[in-house]
Amino acid sequence: MARLEVNRSGELEVFVRVVELGGFSAAARACGMTPSAVSKLVSRLEERLGARLLNRSTRQLQLTAEGCGLYERGTQVLAALDEAERCAGVQDVPRGKIRVNANVPFGQHFLLPLAPLFLERYPEVTLDIVLTDTVVDILEQRTDVAVRAGPLKSSNLLARKLGQTRMAIVASPAYLARRGTPLAPAELASHNLLDANYARARSGWPLRLPEGDLVVPVVGNTQASDGEALRQLALAGLGLARLAAFQVRADIAAGRLQAVLEAFNPGDSEEVHAVFVGQGGHVPLRVRVLLDFLAQHVDLA
């Protein structure tokens, strides 16, 4: 009977987190524990099994042969346990809090407007929404889902593509009436270009000419911390902004903004992904239903 007193599934889950996240500190953040508690748990697991599972060094952890075997079987066991609970009805209804981090444009145009419908469909779920164009560490911030635009860096996280959106240079009719409509890329040098003040994979605005592509430096008197702020500045007539098409399609249709230099648009697009932690494919039901919901309702074209 003493064996039943050990939370073997809990130990296994923490061990799998250590392997997939590459260390005790990252696993501790994901599990809501301290690194020392995670280290002690793994040591107890090794002592109980009579085998070393991890070779520890100051820089990295390396799985032993026994550790590899436990990890491979452990992910299968956790997935089977999750399936058993769902079949038994324990998790037939999504419940619990989902912490979602999204860039501001996606949040304003999709996440916030869709939240009432999602919560009506899943009344036992609560949402904790954080909007920022700064890329956060989802483990450190204990985030379940992070929506990210642009190329993804290699990591142990899982990602689901929600779509992709083209980019467009836009300005208000009032600004264009006052400063003139640029008809060629060279004319941008005499315009006020609105820029973001956060780190990006590429600086400057790419444009396409018959003789080849070029990147125009963004020079202007105003920067902003997120894409939605840049849209508001463009609507206010302050200058030209290069924004995702989904941000400005309603404004263009209503005549509040006008796309310029479309003949020189290189046609580049940004992919948008929902990034999340999934240990061995083991994703909580509440997170899975949110991912499915976003994939169904988000239209980035």
C-alpha cells in the first residue's frame, strides 16, 4: 500500500517537463514550483527507480539510456491518462483559466471581439488576456497560449498556424491631401514615416522595383510601441504607416485610410501562430478548444 502514497503521475509529469523544457528552472516555472523542489523530486524518482535518469552539469542536462526510456514511455502514459480522464467524463467540459498573450493588433481585431462568443460556448473557462507587441517568455509568464506574428524562433514550444496576412502602406486622405500622394518609392523621402519602437526581425519597408527589391529606411517624427497605436496615428493624419492588411481593411473600405504604392508592394506576408507548451502532445482540453476556436474564427486574409 505504501506505493499508492507516491504521486507517480505527478512525478512523471514534472520529469517530462524537465526533459522537454531543458532544465529544472524552466520546468519549475511551468509547474509552479521552485527549481530546488524540481531537482529534489527528480532525485527521489531516481532513488525510487534505482537508476540515474539525468546527467547534470552546470550548462545542461543529458538523458541517460534509462532516462530516455522513461521519457518515451512517460509521454505515452500521460497521454493515455488524459484520454482516460476525458473518456470518463472528468474533462469532457473544458474548465479553468487560460492565460493568453497576444500582440495588440491581433488582440484588438480578433481576440477581444471573439472573447464573448468563446466564453458563451465554454462557460467554465476564464480568460486572462495580456496584449503587448513585446515577445514574452511564455514559461516565465506562465502563459498558456501566445499569439505571435512573423518568423518563429526554434524552441521546444508547439505552434499552430492561424493564417497569414499581407502588408500595406497606408495614410489618411487628410494627410495625403496635405502632403501629396507618393507615386514612387523615392518620394517617401519627403514624407513622415511612422515606425515601431520595438525589436523586429527586419528594419525598413521592403518595396519592389523592376530592377530589383529595395528597403526604404523609416524616417519620421513619431514612433509607437505597437501596431494598433501606429494605425491610430495614421488615422489622425500624422503620416504613412506600414501595417497588416487585417488591421486596416475596414478603414480602407470606409475611406478612413488609403493604400499607397501598391504597384510596388512586394507581396510579402506575416504568418501568425498560436504558440503553446505541449509536453509529448499532452495539451490541456481548455487550451485545445481555444486553439480550435481561433483557427475557426480568425480570418487574416
